[in-house]
Amino acid sequence: MRETNGVWSIPAPIDNPIDPLAPGAYGPISLALDKNGLPAVAYTNGWYGDLKFAIFNGTDWHVQTVESKGSTGLYPSLAFSRGNGAVMTYYNRTKGELRMATAAGAAGWSITTIDANGDVGRFSSLMLDPNRPTVSKWAIAYDANGTYRFAIQGLFGGGTQFNGYTNYVVDTLPLGGGYTSLAFYDSGVNDGHQFKPAMTYYDGQDTALRFARCSTAWNTWSIQVVASKGSQGQYSNLFFDSANRANIFYYDRTHVRAQRAILSGSTWSFTTPATGGQEIHVSLFGTNLAFSNSDSTTDNLYVTIL
């Protein structure tokens, strides 16, 4: 953690390796803060193929196994409900499904299948629907083995309804790539769904970064290739700034650097905020931005404040 004086604390272990010498690892990892500012992580136990959850109470980490049957818990995305309950989406590899785990107090965790139509659920990106600010209704973007999909909680037209969600196909590519990131922007049209979804994702065949934006109905998406020279677009993070402009941080693998793309009108502008570029995670830091990234050439983790 970064203290108020700018000094970083000594890294502390959250969970101990099952067997450091055996194949397996903890990861991928998703970090979120609850309403009290306490960090929590969802992650995969690679030794057993389990989904795990850990939350810091201010002194210690409390670790739980959320789901363990089969090979599960891959590519988790963690968020907190408006009532401060932990919720995560993830890929169940045994069933080839997108699933959601919701904290259920003393009862443990409630597990729901969101999409079971094919081999689906890699690289999910979970967030609350901003159009319904008084209730916890969820929106999810994810990779379905080359088909990129958007799911919204509730029953809406133009999509496929399953288990209380409506699913839409955003883009279909010959080869998936993942690294999906979901965000909402203000469409300026107060039609009950003023905030419309947008998502970024990696085109594995063309090694390119793509941006898709819903403009009217949930099943109407415009798609752009943002960067395609060399290999670009992994570890993408999408957000909309105070001017309602799309911002994307992503990895330029060809040049081993982090890139930032900003959409103004119909034109993308590009900057290079850091070297490295792997495992990018972006967050607001007061009125500024902070992002972390790993540099494979130096084996260092960096945090940059813009």
C-alpha cells in the first residue's frame, strides 16, 4: 500500500503457495476496494483449479475458497455491490461457462451461471449498471472464444435471455484474445439508459486493439480498430474521462511499452506514459490517474501517477 507520505509499505503475502516446486500459481488476480476502502482480491488457485477470495480487515487477510468443483475461477473480475457485498465473475473451465459468485453472508457464496452457450467466460469485466443507481444490477463484458459478448442483468429486447440476464453479441472474430475491459459513457440521451456501454478487447489473430461502443439499443455496436501496427492491445483498461472521452491504456508488445489512446471526436491520439506495459491496472488518484505495470525487461513492477 502507498502511504499518504508517498512511501510504499513492504509487500505482504496474502496466501501461501501450495507447493512452490510443483506446477501451478496464484493468478490471474482482480483487486477491488470495498466502501470502507479495504482491499479485496479474487484469484485462481492454479494447483487445485479453485476460485479464491481474500479481504483485508485492516490487520490481517481473511482467505476463502469460493468454488472448488472441477477447474474453475479463471480470469476473475471482482466488484462490490451497492450494499458492499463482494461479487465476482469468472470462467469455469470444466463446464466452459461464465459464472458469478455473490457473497451470501453466513451461507457462504451463491453461484450463478450467466452464460453457458458454448465455451464462454474468459476475461470477464464486471461493473454495476450506472443506469440503476439505487439497486445492484450488473453488466459484464467477456470473451466467448472469439465472440465478444455483453450481458446486462434484466430482460431486454434484441438479445438472448438466460438466468435473468440478456446477452448480446458485440463482435465475432476468427480467434479470441481476451483482455476485455468494460466502461459506460454518457450518451446525452435520457431514454432510461442514458449511460451506454463500451468495451475494449484484443484481436488475437490480427494482434490488434479493438474498441466497441453501443450507441442506441444494446444490440447495436460500432467497432473500431484502435492500434494494429505490430502486436498491440493486451492488458487494456478502458475508462471515460470528465470530458466523456474514451481513454485506453494498453500494452504495446512490439516495443515493450505502455500506451495511452484518447478519442477526441473521431480521432485517436497516442502517448507513451511508461516502459514495460504488462499487467496494466488504472485507477483514479484524486484528480490524477495512477497506473501500475510490469516491465519484463527489468522484472520490476512500477506505479506511475499522471
